[in-house]
Amino acid sequence: MKLLASPAVRVGISISIATGLYGVSFGALAVTSGLSFWQAMALSLLLFSGGSQFAFIGVVAGGGTGIAAMSAATLLGMRNGIYGMQLNALLRPTGWRKYVGAQLTIDESTATSTGQTDPDEQRRGFWTAGVGVYVLWNLFTAVGALAGSGLGDPKQWGLDGAAVAAFLALLWPRLKGREPIAIAVVCAVATVVAVPFVPAGIPILVAALVAALLGWFSHGRRDEGLEPDIEPYGGHRQDAAGAGRPGRQRTEHPEPGEDT
């Protein structure tokens, strides 16, 4: 079977290109927020989690401490651990693939893999999206960092708040349901209230605590929550019997955010 004939490979390649190009903005924002070229590259090579990376530089740009920046990034990166448990049961990697796969477990590789029903296609989707995004994200991070180093003071260009804006642009479209949106609004208010009273980087931790408390006592629907960054199949799909129907197919391994 030719790889390019695989639907999972085609989806993975398209997602890799779209996501990788966004690395330009991270690289530029990272260096204009005070990081060096190599620090920006280390975040993309080692952390490799878009939302966590934007949260990190957002705290740094606001004058927060390294510990506060790492805490904010860690809170957002915890979802990848949940994805990892799902993919470990789904793909059952062994040997070196388990360790490499852990680094490549992100929203895009998870959604591409779980969007397939055939086990071979699930593996192809995961590795295509994971490797593709990793390579292109780091490549374009370097491009953005080199370009951003020549911009000078980020405040002259309004980039001191761009990291926060970019993170919100990633987050808001992924909120599904009225209750998660209401929780997000409450957390935003808590953050604004906390800003004048606590050091930079702490307000986002306050928001995380508020979200955890609200989530703990929440009685919302199980199919509402935070969806992956991308939905590889937005149109008609074929179910197990071969009949097409709109929307996503429910499988033995649901996508993150769906009912179990």
C-alpha cells in the first residue's frame, strides 16, 4: 500500500503543515519576550506543546518567575499525559517507539489517530502527524526566532500582549458547551481580579485553582469540555456497516472530550 494513499497519512500531512507554520509566531514571540534563540528552540524541541509554550512565554513576558512560568506550562501540558494513556492502550507501542511516541503525543497526533477505525491506520495517523508537526514546528520556530530577534522592543509593536492573545486564540475555539465556557469566563474574571495583588505568573495559577474547584463540583454533561485543537474529519464518514452519516463516528476508543 502506498503511504500517500492512506487517509490517515494524508490527514496527518495536512495537519502537520498547518500546525507547523504556526511555529513562526511562537518563535517570534519567544525572542521578543526576552528569550534567546536557543532558549526558544529548547522549548520547542523539548517541551513541544503549543499551548504550554505560549503560556510559558506569556508569564515570562509579564515579568513572572521561571517557577511560575513552568507551573503554568505544566498545568496545560497535563492533558498530554491523559492522551498518552489513551494512545498507549490504543496503539500498544513497544521498545523505543513508546519513548519517542510519548514526546509526539499532542492534540494533533491524538486526534488524527483516534479518528481512524483500522488499527494500521491509527498507527500511521499518529506517526505521520506526530513526526510531521514536530519537524515543521521546530523548523518554523527557528524561522520566527531569527525574524523576531530583529524586531527590537516588543512593546513598540504591541507584542508584549501577543503571547496571551495567541494562547486565547488556541483555547477559545476548543471550548465545547455552555458550562465550560462559563467556567472559562469565571476564571478570566478571577485572573483580572488577582493581577493587581499577586506577582506575574500567579494569576494564571489562581485561574487554574478556580477551574479545578468548579470542575470538581460540576455536574455538566460528560460530552462537554475541552476538545483537541483539530477535528480531522468534519464531514461525512463511513461507519462499520459502510453507511455514511454526518459527524464523528463513535468507536471503541472515543476522541478526547467525547462520551465513554
